[in-house]
Amino acid sequence: MFASPRTVEEIFKDHSARRTALVRALTIEADEVYIQCDPEKENLCLYGHPTESWEVTLPAEEVPPELPEPALGINFARDGMSRKDWLSLVAVHSDCWLLSMAFYFGARLNRNERGSISTCTDFHVIPIAFFG
């Protein structure tokens, strides 16, 4: 498990690194993601990590219940739609998960720490993962 970001700047770095991993997974390494998302396997999730790495795996068993989870079962729709549409669907779910993670970490900041959010304008200009 990775350490939780504790400042606005750390939340931004965490979000950016996870996004970088997911964009790479859904573009440059899309073939590998497609192969790993076998519909015959159990409910799989695509995780982007703050180390800029990604993985397709089962949902984590020991996660704080309030911590957002990525979309569950991304592998089930894979063969029922075109590859491009499936990757776009996974990208939309990934964007939602990224934003929910940022909001989760941001909600844990105290009043003074939240005040510094306005100084972190980079967060508002980072593109989303959806590329369709």
C-alpha cells in the first residue's frame, strides 16, 4: 500500500502519476491491458499507482472502506464491444476513479490546507485520461 498524500501538492503529484500510468496503459500498452482483461477471469480492475505503474488485478481485499475503488469487472464488457469503444469505456471509468481519489485525499485536509488549493492551479489544467 502507498502512503496517502497529505498536502495539495502531494495530491496533485499522486493524481498526475496515477493518470500518467493509466494513459500509458490505455494507449502505448493497450495491447497488454487487452490481453490481461480476459473475460473468463473474475472481476478485474485497472489500477494506476503513484509510481506511474499500472496493473490489472482483482480488487484489493484490505482497503479502507471509504477509499474509492476503480471500476469493477472491466474485463466483462471487453468482447461485447469494439476494442476502441472498450478502451474508451475503461478510460471514462479511470477518469472517475482518479477524480474520486483526489477528492478523497482532499477531503482529509484541514481548513488551512484546503485554503492552499487555490494556489495549485495546475490541477485544473491536467487533461483527463479519456481520449475518445
